[in-house]
Amino acid sequence: MQTKFKLLFIVTLMLLALGGATIINVSLNFRDYSIKGAVEKATMTAAVVKDGLTAHMVNGIMDKRQYFLNQISNNYDDVHSLWIVRSDNVIKQYGNGFGSETLRDAIDTKVLKTGEMLTEINEMTDKILLRVTIPYKATMNNDGTNCLSCHDVKNGDTLGAISMEFDITNMRSAGFLTILKILGLNIIFIIIVLILINHYVTPYMKLFSNMQEGITKAHSGDFTHKFTTTVSGDGKQIVSQLNTLFQKMQETFGDIKYNLATFIPQGCVASADPLYEAKTIIGELSDIYKFKKTIELDASKEVVYTRIIDILTNKFEVEHFAFYEIDTVKNTRKLIYITKETSICHDEVDKKADLCRAHRTKTDVISTDFVNLCQYCSANGDYYTCIPFTINEENSIAISITSDCEDKINAITTKISSIRNYLEAAKPVIESKILMSQLRDTSLRDAMTGLYNRRFLEEFIGTLMSQATRTEETYSVMMLDVDFFKMVNDTYGHDIGDKVIVEIGKVLLDNIREADLAIRYGGEEFIIMLHNADQKGALQVAQKVHVAFGALVFEVGNGETIKKTMSIGMARFPEDGDTIWKCIKFADTALYVAKTTGRNKIVEYTKEMSESGELR
């Protein structure tokens, strides 16, 4: 209804402005017209006076002119006063004249001097006087009138002037009455217009108000409003269409907000507008779907991790964070990615993952919640948020986000739910990649020793060699074999033989680095590949393995024990061979030499071994 009142108010102002402009225009025109009429009357009177004075002069009765002038003043009601003045030329020729014919003011003086007519309005409280002073000039007309015959002047000289004052007070009264009439008509017109507008506009205003109420409800997700109107024609049709539209919206939209919350928890999108919230959630679902479809085609969990890191960096604009992979079974934590040089977590957390409060409690840790909340974090004045996420019973991940600004960390905490949505989408994919990796790893490892098997060597030796060639890396290759192993199986049984094989695997793993490879090549044959080890270092590793295995004591039953020895052959890539396969062959050649020259020894490959049949 406020709109209707505004409309009526604006129309009223416009009509009042139009009426005011009309009144002002009429007043000005009426005034100008009245003044113009009075001036014309003065001009005619002046002409009569001039003709009368001329006649008096011709007839020689100029001494009777005052009577003539008085008669004119008395016979014209509008003439308040009338007088004439002589110019200097006439005074010089005929004298000053009557006492009433002298100059009275500056206007008389100016008119005699310039020969131009002057008017002046003198408004008083009780009346309005119009002063008009008209000059008389010497002329020579064709009708016989010749001023020069009587006056010693030139043609066009000013002989004198007539001044008259007209009472035009009635102009004010008439003008005021006219203005009142116009004002009254305008008021009547405004009232009629407002009544008509109110009559015809009110139904539309009610319709507008009803529509506004319905739209307000729709903004909050309520489409149950029923539109009504008394307007016919197009207005009624619009109401019908709106009711149909809202009914469909209620049927289709309805509880969409809560249905979408099945996929994305409520609260992830802070908005009072459910349509906007639904749009945002659908957009989020679309992005998560694209993310999931992308990572499903990735080759490994490591690639999936890089996708999550990209989401944190690009979508959520996280500036500083660390991404960890946690082995729940071993209770260890591994750093996958970090934006800063060092982590805020203490080093011992990597070896004992349950020291991490977020991982142990399975809840988000926000440093602003409590002073020194996680005692194994060295924030150094920074604020942090740690997000734990469980993949399965054996694997978890944790994201540690840091910032030197409290507002930024608070902003990040509002995005945790959305971050978890992406982690939830990635969870089955990561779990699948872990399972596939485990299955893959199982197929590439020896079940008895846990070492890589020959299949691993066959599949990845090409990759290792290409990388080594590209980066100019070296490998020291050892071929190891248990001396007289067949006798163990034949004498004590395969169970004892298996124990020997298992212990060999432990010895190898205990004496090589993480970058090195230990492989069960087949039976009692093993291969060690030492990464970037020089000849001296490789020989030391071989000696440690040789001594450690020789020191083992195996119980074979009935209180009896045995010890075993091994022979080791060594070759170097690319010094001895341009491929790793060649080096494995050369290490096997050196092993054969060790076997044929007494066993229980370490032999390094030389070219002579391949060239001499006796050494082989």
C-alpha cells in the first residue's frame, strides 16, 4: 500500500506544480496585460491633450488650457493626476507658464532630455499607481499642423511632456480573484484525478502487494502462497499463471534442500536463500563428481594425493599446509607434501602417529579453541587447523593447515566440511588404489621373505635402468647363494630350508638402505642392488651380509644345530656392463667363480671371468 500512497503523493505534487505554474503564468500575463492597457490609455490621453493644446494655441486661448486639463482629469476616473511640463526652448520663447507646469521629478527631466516615454509602477498597501510620462515633439504633418510655425525649434525637438498617474488598484483585486478561481479549479481537478487514480490503481496495488508477499515467501523456500486479485483481463491471467508456477515449484522444489543434504551436510553453504543454497550445493556436487571421475582414472594413490593437494591449493586457497599419510597398523606417519620447509609437528610424531591429537581423537584440532591444544605442535606464534580423515582400518590421512593470521585460519575452519566432502569422494578411490597396490605388491614380492621377487625385477628393471642412465646413477649388483643348500633340504627337510631362506631375507633387509633393493631371484639365490654405492661401500655391505649370515645358528631338531655359509658375486653398473641385466649376469658369473673356487667367499667380477673358460 505504500506504493499506492507514493503514487498518489507524486501525482498530487505534479498536479500542484502544474497548477502553480499555471497560476504564476496567468498572474504574470494578467499584470502585463493590465499595465499594457493602462499605457495604451495614457498614450491615447496624451494624444487628446496634445491635440487640445494645439487647438488652444491656434485659437489663441492658451490661457484657458488649465481648465481643459482639469476636465480631462475629472472625466477619466482612472486618471489619478495629470500635468504638463515645458521644455527649455518653450520656456525661453513663451515663459514658464502656470505654476503647475514646472518640472516635478527626475522622470520629467529625463523624458525632456531623451525624448523617450517612461513608465513607473508605485505599489502601496492600499493602491497601485502607474506613472506614465510621454514627450511632445515638434512635427510638421501633412494635415496642416506645423509646430515650427509657432515654436522656435527644429523638427523633432521636444516641446514638453505630459505626465499622468493611473490608479490600477483594481488590477490587483481582479488578478487575485482570478488566481483564486484558477486555484479552486485546480484543487477540484486534483481531487477528481486522485479519486479516479485511487479507484483504478487500488486493485493493481493490492495485486502488487499480494505478489510481493508471495515472492517474499518463495525467497525463503515457501511456494504455498495463493495469488488473488479483483483485476480482470491480463492481470487475472497473470495471477492464474503464477499460481500454476508456484504449485509446480512447490511440487518439484519442496524439500530439495534437505534431499541435497543427503550428499552434502547442511551448514556447508551459509545462506538464507534455499534456491541459492541448492544451486551452490548442486555446483559443489558437480565439482566433486568431476573430481571423483578424474581420480578414478589415476594410476595410483600418490596421483590422487596430488589431486587433493591441488584442490586445497586452488579451490580452497589454502596457502600453507602439510599432507600426511598414516599407517594405523604400524602407527607411523609419512609426509607426502608440505608448502613450508619444516612441519609444525614434532619429529617423533612420524614414528608414533598417535601422538598427533587429531589422528588419535579423530576430531578436527583448531588451535584457537584452547591454548597449546596439541602439545606435539610447535606453532611458533602461528595458528593451525588439523583435519584427520580415516581411509580404512589400516590407513588414514591428516591435513595440517597453518597461518600467521587468526582470521584466515577461522575462514579455513568454515571450509572444513567442504574439504571433507572431497576427501569422502576420494576415500573409496584411495582405498581401491591401496588395495590394488597391495595386490600388486603381493604379486611382486616373495611370500616367504617379504623381498621383491624375480617378476618385480623383470617388470621394473627397464625403468630403473632408464632412470639410472638419465640421471647418471650407479648400481652395485650382488648375486648371493647359500652353499650346499640342497643338503639342508635333503638332510633336515624343507621346513629347515625355509627357515634358512627366511633368515636370509632378514639379514638382507637389516644391512641395506631404503634406496637399495633386495630380491629373491629363485630358490636359494638372492640379488642385492645397491643404489649409488662405490666399490668400497658395496664390498663392505657384502662383507656385513656374509658375516651376519655366517653367524646364524639354525636348530634342526633333537638339540642339534647347524650353521651355513654363502657365496657372493659382485658386478657394477655401468662400469662392468651397459645394462643392469648384463651386470646381473656378470654377478652370477662372479658367484660361479666363488662356488668353483672354494665357496664361502665374496668375488668381484672381472672381464677375465667372461673370457676364460677355466674361471667359469
